[in-house]
Amino acid sequence: MRKIKVGVFTVLGLIAFSTACQSPKKETQTDLVAVANAEKSYADLQQQVMQSRAIEAMIWGMPAVNLDLMYQAMLNETACRENQMLYWSRLLDWKNQTLTPNTDVVYFTPYFDTREVGPIVLEVPPADEGAIVGTIMDAWQMPLEDIGVAGADQGKGGKYLILPPGHDGKVPAGYIVLPSQTYKGYALIRSVLKSGSEEDLAKAVAYGKRMKIYPLSQANAPSPTVYVDAAGVLYDATIKYDIRFFESLDRIVQYEPWLERDRAMIDKLRMIGIEKGKPFAPDAAQTELLNEAAAQGFTFIDGMYKEVVKGGAFAEGSRWSFPQSIAMVFKASQDQFKDPNLYPVDARGLLFSFIFFTPKRMGEGQFYLMALEDKDGQLLDGSKNYKLTVPANAPVRQYWSATLYDLRTHALIREMSHAGRSSQSPGLQVNADGSVDLYFGPQAPEGKESNWTPTDPNGQFEILFRFYGPLPSLFDKTWVLPDIEPVK
């Protein structure tokens, strides 16, 4: 028999012809159900992917949204505007609802915008009659430079020049030049009191008001800096875990240029309705999905926060924490995440869910320890009483403080008479050995009112212990802060 060579295309053609000649297959009920299930699965998967991307957008966008919420509070609750000087003429009380603020310094927070007016100048006075600790940051709260004694001017005073993205104009001599990748940003500036007296409070305010902010174009004859006092104003910049988070994120995307490091987010944001040059207008179903995603995002971030803080003991066996992930963000942000092998977005998102600002040089001007638990490992409960003994010879050049915050919002506990005590608090009782006993709870121990900070009996709280002008004994741990003890 003679063999016949058959090519692959011939075989395929025969198969196709044979199939075409067969009677058409009828779709069974099983087939129809399978198709319906496949379509339903895709719809479910699409919902899951959108929610996942929304949560990812929250974590990625947290520092910029954090700043935008403070900026919006300024616009909506005060008469201050960009390139002016917002400040508090009194020490902060609970009406300042920013994230873990310091209640023992005078705050100045100028918000700048270079998009229309070009480069902006921030003038800082020399440390002659006062002391400033602060940082200038971009719209992502990444540090451009520290200012004041621990900053680039080293307490000599100076003119900081903030340049807009892509600026190629001539830069005059005599300025500390800060190129920025964003148009907007702000400076977090603290005028440090020499004591807790009213006289020193007034001096700290007056010293801070020697600062100036103006466009470089007015350098030869600057207009007087506009100062707007926010003392007593309900200034709510807490993170909104609902559709408002995405509305804020959209404002940033529309206004600021895309950074090369963030280009991977462009398509992910488009899926949830945020796209440069297009309005963010979710319908009812999309709004519901984003609200649900935001709630899930809060649950995830809150859980991560507690886990990270509990696992970040500063000293062996201590409940006081300075998590390494926070240190990593501070370090990576110092050069705007230029390291191509490091971009700690998750840790950055977590960090800005409970603080605002990152310093250029951590540990020089200030340092922080945080606690969520008492000595026994239980979350701090506002219905219970606690004691913290601060040992003598605290490692600070300036002062220390212990401030309480709401564990859920990370803002000052609402409706409280005061939020903390410091080494500068008037009337603070000091023990014979130089140590100080601090008390936290719904009721002050008899005779200890000057050392007591109130708590809300219906909520949990956290404590931030600040060291201003920290000394080496803090970092080599020859001086250790004891744990918070429950008082029966």
C-alpha cells in the first residue's frame, strides 16, 4: 500500500469539515447555568478588585490626603489662605483635631502654593530670643528641609527658597534652595517655650511672628506676612474613612504632577474613578463600594497599627515603642525615596494615618516614644486609672512631655480640659529624687491634680512621650522610661 503524506493544515481542515457536517449541539440547562455562573463570578471578581484597589489607593495616598485635610480645614474654618501664616496663639486644646499634635509648643503652619506665584520664600529668625523646631515638606509630606536650631540654618536664621516642579529660572544668592516636586506643601513649625508661664507663652508667639512668607518676585519689597490665629477654632483634619477620602485624593491627583515613582498608580486609580483631567463623579453604587472599601481600609490600617506598635519595643521588654518601620520611612523619605530598591508605601501609609510631618533629621531636634498598653500588656482604657513615673535626669536639652490621644482617631481626646503634662507644666510636682509621677484616668488622685491628665471613660487612648533636644543617654538606653502601671 502506498503511504500518503498529509500536512498539518490538511488534517485541521478535515477536522473542521467533519465538525461542520455534524448536527449542531444543543445548549443544555447545565451549559446555561455555567455561563451565568461565569458571568456572576466575573462581576464579583471585578467588585473585589475595585475594593482592593481602593484600599491600596488609601494606603498609597494617605500622606497627601492627610495634608489636604489640614489644608481644607484651614480654608473652611479660618480666614487664612495659602502663602500666609496660620498659627495658634495659645497652646493647643482638643479643638485642634489634627493627628497626634504637640500641646506644649506654639504652632505655626504656613501652607504654600508655587503654581501661580512661582518660588516662595520662608524667612526664619535667628535663635536669639527663642527657638524654632520645624520642617518644610511637599504635598506628600516628604521633608525638603528642617529649619531652626536643628535645621539647615543651625539657629542662625535664614531664607528658605521653595522652587516649583521643573523650575529652571535663575536662583539668586543668599537662599537655602529647596526644589520641590509638588506645587503645594507646608511647614510644620513649633516655637518652643522656655517655660510654661504666660509670659514665656507670649514670647514664643512673638518670636514665631518674626517669620515671613512671600513670593520671591516680591523679595525687594515683600508684602507684610498675613497672620491668622486659629486658637479656639474647631479644626478637624482627622482621616475620613469614607467617600470623602477619595474626594480628597482626587483633588491631589488633579492639582499635582504625577511623580515618576507613582506612575503605577495611574491605571489603578482610573478603575475607581480617579483620573487626571476628568471629574470624580461616582454613582450611588460606586459610592457604596468606596464607602465599604474605606471601612475595610480602616480595619486593616488600625490592625496593622496596633500590631506594629506592640512589636516595636524601643528598649528590651518595654511597652514603649519606636517601630523600625517608622524609622525606615523617616530614613527613606529624607531623599524623597530615591533608592530604586526601597519604596515603603505600606509603612508610609500607616505612619500618616496617625501623625503628620516627617523630619529631615530624626533624633536631632525631637524624638518620640509611643504606648498603647500598660505594663501588663492591656490596651489603655479611659475608664481606668494609671501611673507613669518619669525618672530623674530625663535626657533632654529642652523639655519632655506625655500627651494623650484617642486610640481610634489619633487626635486629642474631645472635650477634655487638657491633653497632657510636661516638664514645663506649671505647678508640676517633682519627687525628692527628681522623678515625676504622672497620672491618667477619669478622676484626678487627691492632691495630684497638677500631675494628672483626664481620659474619656468611654474610649481607649494612646500616649506619645516627646523628647525635645534628646540626649545620647536616650539612645544608648542608659536612661529608660518605665512602663505605665495600672492603679487599683
